[in-house]
Amino acid sequence: MSSKVYRNFAGLSYFIFFGTGAFIPLLTQYLKNIGFSGIQIGTAISFGTLISIFSQPFWGFLNDKTHKTKEIMGFMLLIISIILAFFPAIRNFYLFAAAFGLYQFFWCGVSPINDSIVLKSDFEYGSIRQWGAIGFAVAVFVSGLLVDKMGISIIFIVAIAAFIISLLFLKKLHVESSSTARIDLNDVKELLKNKNYTLFLLGAFFIGGTMHGHNAYFGLLYESLGGTVSGVGFAFLLFASSEAPFMKHSSKIIEKMGIEKMMVTSVFIFCLRWLWYGTSPNPKLMILFFFVQGMSIGLFIAGAAQYIKQHTKISQRTTALAFYASFSMGVGSMSSIFISGLILDYFGIDKVYIFYFICCVIGLGILFHVFKVSEKAKAASI
């Protein structure tokens, strides 16, 4: 495939994640700025992610059923841009929760469908997905700088601009279906009867919830330790940028370690990182060890997509990715963010990260069990 085609794939991933990176990591600061309490922040954001539990499988199933990937993706990105335009005018807690829920309904279909587009291409998943990590990183940094000069509501304008640009890259992209097979309800039932897959989803619930909770609450942790909003942007620039090289080389790492060992290692690093953050470390040290995000989140994201690709049928793939996103970004994120808000109000931001540590230890145990069962099944079939 030509370099022009690669740029279109990379550009789509870059600006999709630039859009979410422009405002999600700074959303808790925005909500605190307009007077929301920790419980209200956790409730509003978790209500939005509750919607994604249902929307992700819906969009994944619709895509696998119709194969109208570009039309579905373009529709979601356009509606997302319109919804975000109303955010700066909303000050009421209930209205914001409803608006964020509507945003999540459309946004949560974007990531799994984008992953399915990349997995169907001739490019390595990590080489394209790394641009999403870079886009997210640059967006938080740019938004952080602009907030200091123009006010925190600017984060929504930046996000809208990014989503509109992503539409231009999507229009240039020629998306081919790797299979003419169309999913039906029997395929969904078969997918959910796969015990290893469903246990994998349970592990994703605990692990992914902390990942998205961290994106929402890190800014408050960093500021509590003496950092600034622009400093949060710089921290996320380094954090998310470190994901790119690990995603890019994830295929080589999988070849050497195996996908199961790579994912177990990444989650173990998750555990150590959240435990360390729970001790309220020096923010300069947090910046210095920015690369642990790539070793944990970067490898886990790349590994999860590849693991699902290896263990599901082609006709089920987008739906399988959507269920995964639903459990990690959806119900896992919802539960994590809501409980984090309660912990924030009653115990402080440092205890939020102790909670993340406990969740990741549970998730690690589940994944270890899943991979052990798979290993025994392979050995028995030889």
C-alpha cells in the first residue's frame, strides 16, 4: 500500500484521538471549575459511560451487519461535533449528565470501528494505532496551553475542530471488507458462549476501568501535588507519546514474548504504577518515569486488539471489539469513575489510585487464569 494510503489511515486515528484527548483529561478540572463536587463529577461522567455499555455492542453489531463502515463512522463523528458545541453553555448537573451520555452514545462506537478498519488493512495494527496515541498526547498538551490563555471552555472547541478534520481523512479512505460474511444473532450468542472471551471481558472491566479513570482524575492528582493545568497537558504529552513506540513495535514484542506474556507484563506494570501514584510521589518523578505509560497502557491496548483478532471469527470481529470496549471503556470506566468520585470526596485523590491498584491486581489474576486455561487447551490439542 502507498504512503498516501498510510497517511490517511494514520490521519484518521490521529485526529479521532486528538479530539477525545483535547477535552477528556481536562474534563474533571472543567467540571470543578463550574462548581461540580467530586460525587457530581463521578456521577455525571459515569452516567455517560453507562450509555456506552449498550451503544458499543449496538454500533459494532450494526457495522458487522451492514458493512457500511464509512457511513456509520462519518455519522457518529458529525453528531459528536454538534453535541460538543453545546457543552460550554451547560451549567446544570442533570443537563450535563444527559449531554455527556448522548456524546458517549456516539463516541463509544468510534474506537472499536476504527480498530476494525485498521485490522482489515494491510498495515500492522500498532503502526497505525500509535498515531492515535500521539494525537491524544499532543491534544492534551495543546489544550493545556490554550486553557491558560483562553479559559477552560476552549477544550471543546479544539475537540470539535479535530473531529471535523478526522471526517476529511475518513472521506479519503477506501475501506474494504475482509469478508462478505454478515453477522447474525447466532454469531453473537456463539461469541458470548466463549468462556475464555467472556472472562477476558471481565479482566478488561477491572483493568480498562482504571485506565480511563486515570485519564479523568490524573489532572486532579497532579494539581494536588503542586502542578498546573498546563503541566497536566505536558505530563499527558509525555505519557501518551510513550505509547506510540510500544504500539508500533507491539507485533515484534508479541513474536518474542507471546501475546499472553506481553499482556500479563503490561498489567503488572499497571499495578506498580497505580500503587506508586497512591503514595503521592513528587510530580517531577512522575514526569521522569513517563515511559511506564507506554509499557502498560500502550502494550495492553495493542495486545487486547490482537488477542481478540486471534480468538474470534472475521464476521464477529467488530462486535467482539465493541463488547471489549463496552466492558473496558463502558461498564468498567463507569464503575471506576463513579467510585473514584466517592473516594475523592471522602478520602482524597491519592486513595483513588490505591483503588486502581486493587482493581488491576484483580484483573491481572483473571487474565492469568484465562491465559493458563488457553495454554492447557493448546497443549491438549497437540
